[in-house]
Amino acid sequence: MSAPPIGQSIFSRRERVAGYVALTKPRIIELLLVTTVPTMFVAERGVPSVWLMVATVVGGTLAAGGANAVNMVVDRDIDAIMERTLHRPLVRGVMSPRAALTFAVTIEVVAFVWLFATVNLLSALLAVSATFFYVFVYTLWLKRTSTQNIVIGGAAGAVPALVGWSAVTNSLDWAPVVLFLIIFFWTPPHFWALAIKYRDDYAAASVPMLPAVATLAETARKISLYTVVLVATTLVFAPVADMGAVYLVAALVLGGLFGVLALAIQRDPSERTGMRLFSYSITYMTLLFAAMIVDVLV
């Protein structure tokens, strides 16, 4: 008897299911959804339809999951080198690259059809366009060739704000564009702070992530620069979207703390200060968008 194919019999059904879920990078999707639902509240100027929120979240989850799965297929060689990604399903052989790609394309198609059928065509097109941008511009081009990889590539992660707005209004306006920019400018300091810890991993995999190819001092300077632009953009959002005092105070306080942590990296560009900012940046985004909901409701 011939030996069973590697990665198909050594894993239980539960492990294989968990592997397919892991392909979608659930923790990243959670952060994307944090920006989608509050945007819908702002667009509605109140509480949107529960069904519309559920439909948009389901479609957005599928679209982002498909993009992340394709990313894992393309980056499986890098993932096998980097310590942080050694346990990803394709590296472990939980499924074949072909099976992973089939899964990714399938849920991406389902995402488009679902959003088109339950939300609207504009939201469906925006969600899928983010996938194409993430796969072709970031993953296949910029990630391995440019220190601007996460700067430009981060645009894909900002599209859910546009999807949330268009789900409610079936249109776009300046307010969702500014929301897009908030997420866009937040992404570099968020990711570079994490990359400080894993700069040796990126260097080993020949990925020109900024901390791996520039000095930590230069990385810290750029983190601070983007933080200033980020906080300024959150303040611009207040008049553009007609937000009130609750949002404005939250943006000032949360942004001030973001700035303090960014300056801490400039004073001591280390893994410790980088991880402090990285951890806070997630809390920052969650609380900032939560403040939008509170502001609209009160």
C-alpha cells in the first residue's frame, strides 16, 4: 500500500476545518469589522437595519477571508521561513495550495454574490476590489519589492469603511473617504510597531518591511510622522461628518495617547516600546469607532 498524501491523513477533520478557518486570518477580519459597523451607524445617523448590518458583516467577512487565504497561498514560502508564521496551515501541510486557492476563490465569489443580492452592487464591487488590490498590488508586487509595501497595501484594509457606508446609502461621500484615510494612515504605525519585533524574520525572508531595511531610529521617525497625520485626519472627520463632542473628545484623548506611545519609540526604539504601541493601536481603533456610535446615538 502506498503512503497517504502528506497533509491529508495526519490531520483530523477538526484540524482541517480549523486550518481552513485559519486561512482567512480571523483576527484581522475582526479588526476590519470594527470599522464597518460603526461606519454604518454614522451613515444612517442612527441605528441601521439589523438585517443590513448582518448581511454586510457576513459579506465583508467572506471577502476579507478570501483575500487573506490567497495571501497565504502566495506567501507560503515566506511563511515557512518566518518564525511568526511557521504554524500557518499551508506551512504545516494541513491542505494543499490548490485546495487553499480553490477555497479562497469560492468564498470570494460567494461574497460578491451575497453582497449583491442582500446589500447592493456598489458594496459588492468595493469589497471585491479590495481583494484584488490586496492580492495583486500588495501581495504579488509591493510586499517583496518596496518599503512602501504596507503603506500602499494598507489601502485594502481601509475599504471596509467604504463598504459600510455604501451598504446604508448606496453611494459614497466625503465622510467615508475621510474614514478610509483614517484607517489608511493608521496602518503603517500599527504594522511597523509590530514589525520592529519581527525585523529579523522579515530580513531572513527578504521582505523589505521598513524596520528590516531601515534603522530603528528612522522607523520610529516615520511612525511618529504617520501618527501626526492620523490624529489630524481623525479631527478633520468631525466637521466633515458633522460629529459631536463625544467623538471629538475621544479623538483628542485617544490620539494624544497614540502620540505619547509613538514618541516613546523615538526615545527608545525597541521591541518593548514597539509592542506597546502595536497593542494600543488596536484598542485605539476599536474605541475611536465605538465613539462614533455613541456620538451618533446621543
